[in-house]
Amino acid sequence: MYAIGDQKMIDAINANTEGLAEKLMERGIAWKANSVEEAAQAAGLDAAVLAETVKTFNGYVDAGVDADFGRTAFNGKVEDGTVYVVKLQSAYHLTFGGLTIDAQTRVLNTEGNVIPGLYAAGDAVGNFEGDIHQSGFCITQVLWMGRTAGQVAAK
Ligand SMILES: Cc1cc2nc3c(=O)[nH]c(=O)nc-3n(C[C@H](O)[C@H](O)[C@H](O)COP(=O)(O)OP(=O)(O)OC[C@H]3O[C@@H](n4cnc5c(N)ncnc54)[C@H](O)[C@@H]3O)c2cc1C
């Protein structure tokens, strides 16, 4: 997919990570141009389709709602002037799921009973992360689970 925007989008990207937009351009996955049509050409997209898409999007900004997807929060229209196209690709960062353990890292069966002699730690475990990923949480889990599993198993 492609993100299309003007200077506002680039400022927002750079506000999070200084110089990121320029790095993306250096890597050839973002393009800067003077109009939507030129931006489409630089990115290898159909200029007429992109111009129509931008026009439709700007209409949604005016209306305060995106009739296609129900979006209501916007960072303004894609204005004439400097236009950017950024190529995006979705990726799975992590998956969560796996064995269920207790606080001593002993693996539990489907009835919630300890399976003797079986311990698990780190990403093999599915029941400690909860529904929301917290950055940094995994490494701390890995450390205490590995240490705990070793200690409990040694006993
Ligand atoms: C892109 C990315 C960014 C992340 N950023 C963060 C972060 O900022 N903070 C944070 O807390 N967590 C982060 N994580 C999550 C964190 O890295 C993992 O939760 C953690 O590394 C899991 O550790 P682990 O020891 O359970 O598994 P792993 O680190 O996956 O270790 C498993 C090891 O077992 C080896 N192995 C597999 N099969 C075999 C086999 N049959 N025989 C022998 N060896 C085998 C593998 O080669 C690997 O070295 C990130 C993960 C990713 C992918």
C-alpha cells in the first residue's frame, strides 16, 4: 500500500523519528514531487487514479467523515504543492500464543494441571502477555521465565 500526503505527513513522520522521511527517500521507497501527478509518476502509480483518490479523500476531510471506511480523524487534506508518496508493507512483528504456564514456569495441561517435568519460557509461552503488547515486556519475561524454569527444574 502507499501513503500519500503533503508536508504535514512528512513533518509527522519526522516528529516521531528525526530524519526518517529522508532515509525512506534515500532507500527509494518514498518519493517527493511538486504535484499528485508527478508523485504518481515517480512512484510508478497511475496518475489519473491517484489524482481521483486524493480528490475523493479531500472531500472526506471536508465532510468530516470517510464514506468508505468511517474514518473521522484527519490530519488535513492532501494540499497542492509538495506531495509525497511512501510505499508501505505490513508485517507481523510478533505473534502471541503458546503454552500455558504457572508462576513457576511449569506447563499446564488443558485442565489447568501441572505436567510434571515440563517447563517453558519466552516466546513459547502464551498466557503472560495478555491482550496488548507492551514494548520491552517480552525481554523481561524471557529473563525471569528462563531463570525461574532453571531454578525450579534444578530443585
Ligand atoms: C522485530 C522484533 C522486535 C522486538 N522488539 C522487542 C523489544 O523492543 N522489547 C522486547 O522486550 N521484546 C522485543 N521483541 C520480542 C523478543 O525479542 C522476544 O520475545 C524474545 O527474543 C524471545 O526470546 P526467546 O528466548 O523465547 O526466543 P528466541 O529469541 O526466538 O530464541 C529461540 C532460539 O532457539 C533457537 N532454536 C529454534 N529451534 C531450535 C532447535 N530445534 N534447536 C536449537 N535451537 C533452536 C532459535 O534459533 C533461537 O535462537 C521483539 C521481537 C521482534 C521479532
